[in-house]
Amino acid sequence: MSPAALASLPTAVASLPTAVAPALPLHTAGKYVAGAYIVFLAIVLIYVGIMATRLSRTERDLIELRREVEARRVAQDDDREQEPVA
């Protein structure tokens, strides 16, 4: 290949995506941009909802575990024999 052909190669490769997908006019592209933002917002809201549900479930489990630990401590304290101190 000649040096001139090599120099023109990056511009030919760079212009290939625009040749395949030409830019849309703004009045047409606006619908797609708005749709993309709405889809992105919906995905974020779904993610936040899932995380909130998991957080509340984890908090409930933690409260239940704390109750079980406290109940075991009380049961162990009741089972211990009291020694009189003289």
C-alpha cells in the first residue's frame, strides 16, 4: 500500500459508521431520545424498588435474629445455677 492510501485509511474507517447510520433530523430523533430516557428511568426505578424490598426483608430478618439471640440469653441466664455468696 502506498503512504497516501494508508493515510486515508483511518478517515475511511471513521466515516463508515456515519455512512451506515446517518444522523436523524432533530424533530425525528427527539422521540427516540425521550424514549431512551424513559426506559432508563424505568430501569432505575425498578432497581431501586428491588433494593428497597431486599432491604426491608433484611431488616426483618435482622430483627428476628436479635429476638432469638435475646431469648437464648434469657434462657441461658435462667438455666444457670445461682451460687450463694457468703
